[in-house]
Amino acid sequence: MSEAVREVNGNLVVSLTGEIDLDRAPEARRLLLDCVKRSKDVLVDLSAVTYIDSSGIASLVEALQWAKQRGTDLCLVAVSPQALRVFELARLDKVFAIHPDLDAALAGEN
Amino acid sequence: MAAVAQETPTQTRTDDAVVRIQGLQAHYGARQVLHDIELTVAPGEIMVIMGGSGSGKSTLLRHLVGLMRPTAGSVELLGVDITRAPALEMQRLRRRIGVAFQGGALFSSMNVLDNIMLPLREHTQLDRQTMEIMARLKLEVVNLAGAEDLMPAELSGGMVKRAAVARAIVMDPALLFFDEPSAGLDPAVSSALDDLILKLREAMNMSIVVVTHELESAFKIADRITVLDQGRILTVDDVAGIRRSDNARIQNLLNRRAENAEVDAETYLRRLTGEAAPAGDPQAAGTKQDAGAV
Ligand SMILES: Nc1ncnc2c1ncn2[C@@H]1O[C@H](COP(=O)(O)OP(=O)(O)O)[C@@H](O)[C@H]1O
Ligand SMILES: [Mg+2]
């Protein structure tokens, strides 16, 4: 997944893909935490994610917490309706900044 | 996707069924207690299994979750025949199934958070921090945030149920089984549990099988209802169909529900002594969030 990270206007854009489930969440977690460690603002692009379960969402929560501790931002881009319903169920829509697409997210950053 | 069952609620969809029971016979010793059971549950459907005391609801549920093996017939969950599947396939299947049993069945020696994390420890190799966050997310979902450090003995009846639900859904199961979710709870708490069941289906598109003898709860949550009578399926129909049924035995079940209702000793004693419901449940009084909407 290393090609999934690129730099745009000084931010790191991480693209997650496919199904983030119990099997793939550890990989996503490592990728997210590695990005946060670089002390830049992180945009997590979920537009290519077809399904994300609680283990994937937990990894996003942990990465957000790490970012806050470092004084950087982590926001989500293109959260699918399926994922959004799960976010709302646990009130996570109150915790994450969620943007409809990358342009909106980058505009929000500046 | 949650609307699948609304399209044709009384029509049996067998192509993509998440539960498919065929020709099931069950015995305790020589005595047959389930006869010729055929049952399917569609993706995203809430199927309620009803019936009077002794009609075979719990026995059917034990077969559905693999605690009992049928003397004949098959039980397929998510496409896997659990009466024949090899151990490895069963292990994979168990990650996709949640069970919330009567009484909660929490381990009394573990706090709430550890109880909820248990399936994750058993079935995954996730990082400890990921497991904790997953468990805390589910505590939020069942409206038990802040209870993670409590021991089961410190919980009210309604809180135990909700902790058991949190544990049952901690791995986002595709299929969830509930045994008597509202047994022994006062009406406000059991109604909140019904709302939670509906919310889980709505947000996570879970397929849910609920065993209950509470008619009101069944009518509120069910897409379809299977009525058991003396170990046989009397009918499978949607709520409207059950309500307007002129089958004498179904009418009997509807009308005699107060007499038939199983009641736990505590609730009955409360009723006899005229004690107000929440006060009869010492842990529920005042401080702990129990009756609140989930
Ligand atoms: N462990 C058991 N051993 C023998 N008979 C049982 C056992 N459990 C239930 N039964 C009998 O099987 C029938 C169905 O019981 P059960 O499945 O518990 O019904 P329900 O849950 O609808 O009340 C009843 O006649 C009951 O007495
Ligand atoms: Mg029973």
C-alpha cells in the first residue's frame, strides 16, 4: 500500500482501497500511523473503499488520536454511505472532519 | 439493502438466504421436540421466532447456533452447513455470527470492557489498542459508554443485556441471534432494546433472528414472524398477516398472551408486591443510565 501515500500541498493523502475488515485492518492501521508520524496533516481518502468494518474504523480513531497528540490534523474524504451510517451509529461523525472529496478537503485545510 | 425484506415479506427467498433450515428434526433422548422445520432468513431481514412456553423456541435457537445437532436435516448459516462443516470453516463462520443469549452470560470475573473484547481475543490477532477501541465503540452504540470498568455484578438487568449485545456485535456480525431480549425487563428498557435491534439492522444491514414470547416487541421489530406450536411451524408470515390470521391456534397465542407469558421470578414478585419497576432493580435506580433511549 506504500504507493497509496502522496503529498499534496504539504499534506499527506492516504488512499485506502477495497475491503477494510478484520484481516486487512492491521495493514491499514500501520499505514495510517506511519503517516501520522511524519507530522503533517493527513487526509484519508476512502473513495476506493468498498467496505469498512469496526476494526478499520478503530484504526482511523487511533490515528486521529495520534494526530491530535502531535498537533496535526487527520480528516476523512469520501466516506461511503454504508460507512457513514456506521459512523453515525457510534456518533463518530462528531469526532472526524469528513469531506465529500479531495478538493473540498484541501480547500478546508488552507 | 435493508429494504430487501420489505419488497416481498412473505415470499421465501432461498437464493441468497443467510439462514436456511431444511427438514430439521430434533430430539431430547427418545422424545421428538422439533418436527420438519423449514426456515429461511433473507439478508437484512429481522425474523422473529414466537410461540408459547415449551413450543421449542430455545431448542430451535440452540440448533441455529450449533449448540445442538439435529437428528436429521441441515442448518445453513451464510452458506455454510454447520451440521457438516469442517472445523476451519466453522472458525471462519463464527467471526461473522453474533449471539446474545438470555441472561447475558457475561463472565463475572471480568469487567465490561474485557467481556466485550473476548470474541476479538478469541478470533482475531488485532492489536490490543484496536480491540479496545472496537469494544468502546460498541459500548457507545448500546449506550453504555462509561461502564467499561464496571463488573457484571454492578450492572442492572437492562445494562447486562446491552453489554451482551455489545459483545455479540463487537465483530460486526452479518448474522445476529437474540434469545428473549426483553425477558425480565421493564417496558421502557425492553422497548429501548427493540430500538437498538432496529438500529443495528438499519446501520449495519445485519440479519437478525430474535426469539421472543413478547408479542408487542415482535410486532415492532419483525419483518416476518415464525410461529412455533408444539415443535412444528404453524405459520411464517409478516406482521399484518399474523394479525389478521384466522387460524385458531394463532389467535389463541395472540389473545392468551398474558396467560402464556413466561415471567421471571423477580418481575412476578415485583408485580405481586406492587413495587415500582425500576426501584425493584437496585442497580437501575437513579444513577445508572438504564431506561434511556439506546
Ligand atoms: N434439556 C432438555 N431436556 C429434555 N427436554 C427438554 C430440554 N429442554 C427443553 N425440553 C423440552 O423440549 C420442549 C421444547 O422446549 P423449549 O425449546 O425450551 O421451548 P420454549 O423455548 O419455546 O419454551 C419442551 O417440551 C421442553 O420440556
Ligand atoms: Mg425458551
